Amino acid sequence: MVVRLQNPVRDYAWGSRTAIPELTGVEPDGKPQAELWMGAHESAPSLLPSGESLYDRVSTDPSGTLGDETAERFQGRFPFLAKILAAAQPLSIQAHPSLEQAIDGYARDEAAGIPRDAADRNYKDAWPKPEILIALGPFDALVGFRPLAATVALLDALQVEGLEQLTDLLRNGKLQDAFTEFMSSDRDAIRPLVAALGEASRRYAGDAFGLEVETLAQLSTEFPDDPGVLAALLLNRVRLERFEAVYLPAGNVHAYLQGTGFEVMANSDNVLRGGLTRKHIDVPELVSVVDFEPLADPVLLGTPEAAGVTAYQTGCEYFAVRRVDLLAGAAIEVRAEGPRIVACVAGTVTIGAEGTEVGPELSAGQSAFIPGPEGPCTLRGPGTAFVVSAR
């Protein structure tokens, strides 16, 4: 049976006050609405029409909710979490752990007696958090380390007094040393470097690094004593267009800057932060999970899978994401497997299971859940929806 979900909104300070209300057709309430969660994470689960949370349903009947294979593969835990993310301000410089790192970190935090909801706790659960973000409009982000030669060229173009040491480390291939040293600097020591970087960025008159200097000038103003501004120097600056994506496996350093996107991740809330935030920062722990391999091309494009169906190929074992674009009156069967969340992002989409049962009609911002034992679902338009599944 296909059921409509009631989804919680997270009001983080960086969230847009208008983007999610505009998508869902609801009047803004004046508060930031950063993320609309769709799934079964224990901290903010979706509700079923009965009023029961999806988390509780999975806990009491994992096989009936997830299907036998998914329940066994993920030890009775819902494997993924989907979100509408709407950023009006930059998020923190951050990375997420691998499975082994999450298990180890969670055990250490538990042994230390740190409450799971404590602001200074690093590991909220024992799961990794690979994630994909698919832009719903222009979306700006810092994603993965830029190839070192390109970062040296940027530094040479800016000629920032005080960053000669950083440039020399990068020329010698010592990215980890450069990142660790500057991220570990205290705020008083970093302030003059951030000011010099901001001034050089505003002075830059070339064409090659337009997006980069725009972002560095903005960050240096908003975060004048934050080492994360120097970390931003090292990362790829990308601007995604609608339905372009970035995939962030374990260890990828990133920061979302502005825009609205559809985000899917393993069912975890583990975030290790290094800057651009007043939240808890733990640079040594962050460095311990970071992948320092430069990323030459961070943008991921969808791959046509069938008429009207576009798949986002990540190789991630926790989720699969397909976009379904439907014309008026069109019907498309989506052969995804396991538990599924269908999220409408444009128009209206009606869902049926096994090609016969008529399920709920979703408008933009609404979603529905299909239990794992159900067969293929059929979507009818006109509209666009994402189908997130275990496979």
C-alpha cells in the first residue's frame, strides 16, 4: 500500500524563510525552514496517516516495512533519508565518516558518556553518511579539493600577503599539511589572513576565478575570524543548474552555500565540522576522516534509464535515486526495489503500486512511502518526482 507522509521541517538558522514554503504552496511563517525530512531517522521521523512514525513502524515490523532482504541487509534500520534542503546562508565546512569510522567514533562517544543530543558530540549514530544533492534551481557549493595546480594558480592570481606558506605547501603536494595547519589556527591568528584574502578577492579583476573570488569575498566578510574561509580556498567552487548533482562519499570536504536541492543520504546525522559555523568544531576528528585526494570534476549528471526516467549513478549501497519526468496523462512504471520514498518536486504526481492500485496524488513538496514488499510502482503526471529506493 502506498501512503502519504507527513514530514517534519528543521529550522536551522542558515535556512531560507521562503524556498520551502514557495515549493509547497504554504504561507511563510517568518522562520527559517532549512530542511524538510522524509524518512525514518529517530531524531525527526516522518509520520504515517495513522499518526505512527515511520521509525516506529520499521522498529516494530522491519520485514513488513522494509522487506526481508533490506531488513536483513541493514539490520532492521531504514537505509536512507531524503530531504528538501533550502540554504539562504553558507553551511559549515564539513565531512562525513565511513562506516568503520562511524562505528568507532560512536563507540568512543558512548564510552565517554556524551549525551546523544549534546552539542559537542561528534557521532550521533553508528552509520556513515554518503550523500547526493540534486539541484532544484541554481545551487552554489564548495565540493572536494580542487586539483593543486589550479589552487596554486588562484593563489598566484590573488597575491595575498601572508599566504606564501600555504602556497609553498601546495606547490610541494602537501595538501593535508596545508589544510590541517590552517584549520587548526586560532581565531585571533587567522583574522588578518582572512582580511587580506577578502581584500585581494575584492581587488581581483580577472576572468578565470570569478566565482571563487565572489565566494571568498563574501565568506571573509561574514566569517572574519574563521579558518574555514582559508579551507574554502582549497575546494572546488561549483554552481549547479537544475537537476545537476554532486555526490559526496565518505571523507569529501564540502560546504553548501546557497540554493534549494533534493538531498539523499544514508540514514545518519553524523557531521564533523571544521569552520564557517558557531556549532561544535573538532578539527583533529575532521582531519581523521577526510579524503585528501583532489577531485577534478565534482558535478554528476543523470543517466537516462528509460523513457522519462533518469538515474543518478553513485554506486552507493544505501540508496538509489531516479528522477521521473511525466507529461500530462503519461504513466511510467519505475522498477525500483525495496522500501521507497516518492517525492514530488513539480506539478502533480499520482502513485499506484503493482500498476493497479491508485495511491495518493502528490503536489510539489509532498511525498509518499511504499513498503519494501510492494512491487514496482507506476507514476502518472503531469509532474516531476524523485523515487528513492534501497536499490
